[in-house]
Amino acid sequence: MNGSGSRIDIGALPGRPCSAAAALQVVGEKWTLLAVREIFFGNHRFEAIARNTGAPRDRLAARLRSLEHAGVVERRPYNERPPRHEYHLTEAGRDLAPVIRSLLDWGDRWVHEEPPVVMVHEPVVTTDTESGGEDDGAHGHDLDAAWICRTCGEEIARGTLTVDVRSPGWGRTGPTPAPATP
């Protein structure tokens, strides 16, 4: 990880060497991702995170400590007596926003009939210098996000991705046989 977080040795994990497996070592437990969700939603204090996740307090405290150790969250003091801290996402934590959004989208499609939480895009409103008013009356709207390839600018369509396995000794279907020795 960039910054203060520790890296996972993907070679030490069982199975295929993969960044997804390493990421799940850090954030792959229910209470961990729900804590990240709450902080992403703007709830920074332990009480609010505990209430809104439903996590047992001891488990939540352990998950927040592991997220801090991994460089996903940072604690910031907000009270000296008694000492109290808030939790804020680091750059690594903020980079989990698409993961949270994808889980929300998946749950909306396959679990809930009506979305209980909706991401809203608030476009930047600029001022029209000639008329002195706002430009096009932009307003917030439900987010309908897509994957866009940064190289070609096209939206990623189903069936257009392939897997290029770059770990030595592994192919798309699993471990590759060792070369025969003469």
C-alpha cells in the first residue's frame, strides 16, 4: 500500500496469487466493510459506526484497529478529556468508494425490491459570467455509474474483458504444469 499501510504478501496466501485475495485479507469481513461504509457516509464516531452497522462493539473495535494498521482509516482526536477519536478514511479508504457503490448496486438489483440507500451525484454548479446566473440549472440526481476505460474512453460492455494472468506458474484456469526436466 502507498502511505502508512502494510502490504500483504500475496505469495503467502493459499491459492492463486491475486490482488483480490490480498484485498480481502484487509477488508473482506462483513463488519470491516460496513465500518468503511459508515465512515464513507460521514459517520466518524465509534458510537455512530456501532449503531449503524449493528456490529458487536468488541468486534468493531478490532476491525477499526486492523483498518488503521492497514492504512485504510486514521484516528483523529476530537476530545482530550476523556480522550476520544473519530475515524476518517485515508486515500486507500476513499479508494474503496467504488467497492461500496458496487455492493449497493448489486444489493439493489438482486436483494432489495426498492433501494434503501441511493447514491446521489451532485454536479458542480458554475456561474454563467454573462448572465450572472447558474449555468444549466444542474441538480443532484441518482448516480448511474459505469466503468469507463481510461485508455480508450469507452464504457466497458459485458463480454469485453479478458483475463491476463501475470503470476509466474499460473494461467487463467489455475497452476501451470512445471516444465519437464530432461
